[in-house]
Amino acid sequence: MNQQTKSILNRVLQNIEMYKKSEIDLDYLVNLLEGSINALEEKLPQEFYDAWFSSWSDLEICLAQGKQNIYRDELLIEIEKINSLVMSYISG
């Protein structure tokens, strides 16, 4: 994994922590996550993208429907999946 990818993925982890601490809202987090995946120059394994988009799309759909306050616990599960995915790729 190159340095640019590691830097972006580390930033993803920081953004997730900011969300958990209520420092940013879900809309901002979803946009940051989308920007992060789009900024990757290095091609990661397809399994990474499949797992990422599975969780990210659930976040985006819930946000688009305006149900982020109703499904906060479920959203945290999806966010934790992204967190775990990123951590597993960073640690190698």
C-alpha cells in the first residue's frame, strides 16, 4: 500500500472518530467517505470496494431518506464495518 493510500485511509479513521464524538454529522461523514474512496489512486482488492460500498451505500440511503436519527444504532454498525475494513487494510 502506498503512502497516499495510507494517508487517506488514516484520515477515514479520524473522520469516523469525529463522527462518533459528534464533532461532525452524518451528512459530512458520508461526503468525506465518498471523497476518500474517490481520491485513492492505488487500486485495492475488489473485496475492499465491495465491503466499503455495501456499508457506505446504507449510510447514504438512510441519509437521503432523512432517517439518520431513527436508525442511529444501525448506522453505527455500518460505520464500524468501514472502520474495521480500513484498519484491516492499513495493518496489512
